[in-house]
Amino acid sequence: MRQRRQLQIRGDRPSPLSVHKDSHKIKKPPPHREPVVVSSPKVIHTPLKDFRSVVPRLTGVDNSVLELEFISAFGPSASRGYQVVTIYRRGDISNDDFNKVVRRLTRNLNSVSDLSNSASEFSTPAAASSALKEYDVVLRYRRGCISNDNFITHLHAAFYRRGVSLREDIDEVDAVPECRVLIIFLTSTYVPSNLLNIVEQQSKNPRVVYPIFYGISPSDLISNSNYVRPFHQDEAKRWQAALEEITQMHGYILTDKSESDFIDEIVNDALEVLRSNYKKNIIGMDMQIKEILSLLCTESQDVRRIGIWGAVGIGKTAIAEEIFHRISVQYETCVFLKDLHKEVELKGYDAVREELLSKLLEVEPDVIRTSNIKMSFLRSRLQRKSALVVLDDVNDFRDVETFAEMLSYFGPRSRVIITSRNRHVFILSKTDHVYDVKPLEFPNSLHLLNPGIFQSGLSPELYKTLSLELVKFSNGNPQVLQFLSRSSREWKSLSKEIQKSSAIYIPGIFERSCCGLDENEKSIFLDIACFFRKMDKDDVAMLLDGCGFSAHIGFKNLVDKSLLTISHNTVDMLWFLQATGREIVRQESIDRPGHRSRLWNAEDIRDVFLDNTGTSAIEGLFLDMSQLKFDASPNVFDKMCNLRLLKFYFSELIENHGVSLPQGLEYLPTKLRLLHWEHYPISSLPQFFDPKNLIELNMPSSCVKKLWKGKKSLENLKKMRLSYSCQLTKLPRLTSAQNLELLDLEGCKSLVSISHSICYLKKLVSLNLKDCSNLESVPSTSDLEFLEVLNLSGCSKLENFPEISPNVKELYLGGTVIQEIPSAIKNLVLLEKLDLENSRRLVILPTSMCKLKHLETLNLSGCSSLEHFPDLSRKMKCLKSLDLCRTAIKELPSSISYLTALEEVRFVGCKSLVRLPDNAWSLRFKVEFRQIDTEKFSKLWNRLGWLKKVHIS
């Protein structure tokens, strides 16, 4: 047993007080201050809907009460002689807010009674016990038995400085307080009436009890006759045993030494207990905690600010709490402001600032007023303090802006820790380091994923499969894993929902995901969650910008707020965040999908279409038609006037499935930015459809013959895909489409000609006419300065080499009947890839090809009439790949050595090839020989060792 320290208490001893048999009953202690005198009872009656406005007018405490069910009674005639009785529904108001309301009303710190649902009955011991669960430390004593009130005050202040939640329990109740540390003052006249319960529950409860022997020695405590009570014989023995056991516990005997030393020892011992308790609750975070402690470097004399950054639910607060409890013992003043953003929303910026200042300066919050305090005074006070301050869940810099400057005033060794999912907060707060909290590793995730009673009956194989899937869904997020563990739904059902990317309500994640987002960010987040996950960033940004959102700014802010990831130019978000985003949309109208802003579920969309329940609320609609088959009304979109994103697609093409329009289609919304309809079933778009807002028009494999009649406004159109619309005979005039970047007509076999209006598409980047087998000519593209890709492969009636923009980088002419490549090809100075595969009539390649100084790939495979490779007059320093498969080439010229960058040459099926020039062996390239005449080519075999890699067959 640790040695107890001694402190002599000066001043008058408390007068002897016998402990009567009824002493366990609750008694009203005398107040510290004079109660407010009211001449007559005052009762304020108010309906529930007005109560929230009444309380702030009476108390000045904003938003302190949520949905109170009853009335407040004021006056000496109120229940049980209290000055104020406030009756409220438990759970609607926090203890701190409740106490603040009553203090403002009564100016009395100790006239509060927690009543639940009844004005005439006190809370039950169980209810009282429940209310204490949020406290770290409880001080139990009886007022009047402690002669030196300053000791209690100083002890309370010491705990307050260290950020420990503490309750002074001065009333006798049978219930043992629900707390981590219980400190009992024992005097010559007072021992708790429920001492038996306290001692006997020690073996069942991890609570630590510290006795303080005030003016009495442990031995005198056992023999003190003041504690004699009328016990049965067995109970008397138990009582005596309890007294003896309490004297054997680690405690404190106050004698003639410094109070401050004892207070420090008591506080430090309690902090050690709290620290050990918190440490048990951290799973898989030890290494990350060590890394953050290393960044904090508490031994250093400088003042540091550390940011802890990560997604919602990742464990930022748990890590900060653990670190706080580990190192708080080293600091004079400790403050932990939890859920700061929420507190700011409830109380306001000034109130939160005053709360922080009150804790730092160790004064009551009512004493602090922002307007009354001088910064010079504040600086001088804080510079003397070694402080540990944790600002938890700072969603926006505005949460801390009112006291941000103050954070730089602290004295040596001070540390400020900020947790946030918004990286921008750390920049504006000038943090020294930002730590990115990582997800739990797989073994720890499985450990946290406890199947619980609802998953009984799972076979080992199924349990393994489902648990792996759920861990993948959670991405190692502790809060998501805890939700999955506690869910009353079967894992098999959850798994099906996850596989369908359904909306899933995850408590905590749902409420906080969009917290702090502006309308632009929220719209982008929900669009990506519902429609654009794992899509190309530039494609998504183009559509979102067209909808009026600032996509790139939104992307950056959502990445900074841990809601979005961008990797390899792909927009993505965590799986559970997608489910949460979709749940946010589902909650817009749970039972009426036609009233939601976004629809993606096939069954919901089918019901909206068949029941004609669409509304102006719908902004986006993505339908996978793979598992559906139904007929839609021609007026199905009439009520969806705000629809901006429309996509009908097949994740798996199944014959005779999809949406049919047997009576045609009369209307499409003018606000459409995306119109994507695979296998569109009719020959044209609605006659009066105005595509002026369209950004992207995709109708692959459609039945369209002609998009529309006449000229339409297309100034916003950037992409048009009509590939494999085999009945398309004519392309509309595109003169107004001055922003068009991509035109894809691949496989439109009925297309005979292309409108010369494409010559005016100054921003066109890609033109795909592949497999337009009836196309005989192509308009000149020489004036299209942004054109980079021109694909004419499979245009089997194309005989003449077209006029091509000098800026083209990729040119595909395979499968044409072109016989000669003109020497003017040298003007394509930016050309990187030339593909002439299966141009069976091609006979001549010009020697000027060597002037294509950026050419990297030349594909001549299948050019079965080509017998000669051109003799090069200069080096081609970029050409890496040369494919001569199935050509009629017999030998290569000695100038092949000018291909100094060559990495691969393919000769598959070159049956006419008999010789390679001797200087070819000076090159180090990979060669593939297949289906060649080995007898004619036998002289090569002993030279193949010079080559990088050889394939022979």
C-alpha cells in the first residue's frame, strides 16, 4: 500500500454530527448563496412549440433546450422547496445546458433537481446513476463536514484545468455513482451511508475509489462511535469489514503539509486511472498515436500546433482523447473542446470563445465577456501557462477564427491539437504538422467487426466471405465497422445492399458527412455518390461545370474534407460514403421516389415511369436497363422540368430488355446537360426538344435515322456519340456547335457523307469515323487547329488521302483502299502514331516520312501489297515500334540504322523477307519472327544474340 501523505487542517473542526438511521435519504443542503426571493409563486405556461423561445428570453441561453414537453415553475412553492423546478424529457437537454439554465434563473449554484416527466417525483436512483455516466470523477462529501471549503474549491479547479469532467455529489443516495474515479471524503462525523455498496461493487466495477481521511486517521475511522447504526448482526460485520477495507485502499491523510502538493497528487493519480481506461478502448491505433506523440515532442520548449486529419468516423477524436489523457499530466492547464463545430452551431462563436477563455483563465464563463477583455491582459496571462488545448471536430476555420490569434499566446511547451476532416483548416490555423489518420489494417478491422447475436448460424465459410466484404465496404473505418457489428440486420442482407450500391443509413456518418459543405460542394458530392463514382475527372468536371457548379474548386474542397479521392485522373469516394450520399438523397422523400432529387434504383425509376409520379424535384436519373423491360408513356418526362442528367444504359446487354416507347416521345426537358440513351428505340428526338443546354449527347446503338429536323442551338455541346447507329443516314448541321470537342460516328454504316459544317468546328479534338463503310469522302480538316485524333479505319470506300490538320497526333487509315501516302504527310509535324493496318492496296510510302520527327508508332501490318520500306535520309529519333507483319517486304534498307530509338520490330508472316542489312545489328531492339521461311533466312540465326529479345516460330 502506498504511503499516505499527511496534512494538518487548520481552523475550526466541524461540529460532531450523529449519523441517524434515515441519513441515507436525500436532504436539501444549505445553499452557498442567498436564494432569489420571489414574493409569490410564478408559473409560466407555454406550449411545446413556443418553449424554445421562452427559455432564451428568460435566461439568455440560446438553443439550450430542445423540445421540452412540460412547463417550468418558479417560486418558493415549487416542488420540495426548491427555488426552481425545471421539468424536461431526459435526453433532450445536456446536463451542462440544464445547469446553466437554472443558474441563470436562480443565481444559485446548488438548487438544481433533475426531474424526469413528473413534477412531484424525484429521479430514481437508476436514472440518477444514468445521468452520472458522462463524468470522469465524482467527489462525494457532506456539506458542513468539511471546515475548509477552499480545499474542495481548489481540488475542483485542479481537475477543471486538466480537462476532467467532475461532479460534486453532496447528497446521500443509495446508488453508486457511474464514474471512473470516486473520491470520498471521510470525517469523524461522516461516512457514506452506501459504503457497503461501494466496497462490495469494487470487484464487479472497474471504478477506482480514493478515500480522503479528513481530520481523522484510518485507525480512528474503524473505532469511531459516531458511525454506530442499528444493524442486524450480519450487516454489522459487513459494515465493519467495509470500514476496514476502505482504510486499506490507496488514499490520502490530510496533515500539516502543503495542500497544493496533495491536490497535485490526487489529480495525477486520477489522470493515470483515466489514461489507462481510455487506452483500453483504442484498437489498432497504437502506432499512429506514437507517431503523433513524436510530432508533439512534449519535451521541446517551443509551442506547437498539430493537426489530425481524416475522414468522418476514422477515429480522430478517439486518438486525440487518448493523447490528451496520456500527456495532460505534464501541463498546468488542459482544455478539451469536443464537437467544437456542433457547439458553435448551438451556442455561437462568442459563447464558445468565452467557454475556452473561462477554462484557460480558470474563471466562471459568466465572468468572461469578449468585449470587456483586453488582448494585452490576455496575452500576459496565457504566456505564463503551459497549456494543452484540444479543439475537436473543427469543420471550418470560422469555428476557431474568433480565438485563433489567442492560440499563439501560450507559454513554453504548450501544445495545441486540432482535429478536422477539412485540411484547409490546418493551413489557416498555421499548424506545424498535419497527421493523416490511416484506416485500420485488415486484422484490426476483422477484430472490430464482431458478428454479434444477430449473425448466429453463419457457417465458417459464409462468415469469412461476408466479413471480408464488409471490411472492404468499411475501408477500415472504426465507426462503420461498429455500425456493421451492432446492426440488427443480417449480414447476408447487408451484403446484398452493398453489392447493389444501395443507400445505407450509418449513424454518425450520415449526420456529419455533409456538415460544413456549401451548396456547391453538397451538390457535387451527391452527384458523384449517385452517378459519377470511378469516372474520369475531366468528363465529370465538364458536366458539373455545365450544370453551374464550380467542379474543380468543389473537387479540391471535397478532397480536403476527406469526402473524395482523385487518383490517376479518376474521381472516386469510399464505398461507405457513396452509400451515405445515396441515403441522404433517399431521406429527401422515403416513400415517394418521384420527389427525390436523384434516382438510380431501377425499381424506383420503373415505378415512377409507370405511375407517372415524376416531379420537378428530379435533377438526375440513371437507369440500368439490364434487368428491366417495360413501355414508357410519350409524356413520361413532362413533369421533370428540372432534369439535368439523364442516362439509360446496359451494364449487361440482354436481348429484349430496356425501355420501349411504342407511342413515341413527346418531350425532353430543356435543362438537360447529359442525354445518354443506349439503344434509343425510335427514329428521332422529340420535335420540339431544345438542346441548347446539352453538354453531352450519347446515343450509341440507337434506332435514330435523323436526330431532328432543321437547325438547333448547340452552343454548349462538347461531345456527341452516335456510334453504331446503323440507321443514321444524315448528320445534322453542326455550325452552331462551336464548342464541340468529340464527334464519334463509329459504325454508322448507313452514313454516306459528312456535312461540311464539321470544317467549322474549331475546338474539335477527336473525330471518329471508323467503320463508316459507305463513306466515300471526308471534308477537309486542315483548318481544325485543335484536332488531335482522326480515325478513318474501316472506311473501305475511301480511296484518296484526305486533307488533314497539321496538328493531328494520331491518324488511323487502316482498312481503306488508299494506294499511296503522299509526300505531303511530312507536314503532319506533330504526328505520333500512324496506323495503316490492313490497307491492302497500299503500295508506296514516301521517303519524306523520315521528317515525322515525333512519330513513335508505325503500323504497316497487313499491307500485303507493300514490297518496299522507304529509304530514309535522316534519323528518326522517336520511332519505337515498327510493325511489318504480313507485308510483302523482301528486305530492309541499310538506312534502317537511322531508327536509333527502335525498341520493337515485328515480322510475323513476312514470307517474302530474305535479308536484313548488316548494320541492323548495331541496334538493340526486340524482334519477333513468326511464320517465315527459315531456309531463306538461315544466315540470320548466328547473329540473333545481339538483339534484346527474340520470338521465333
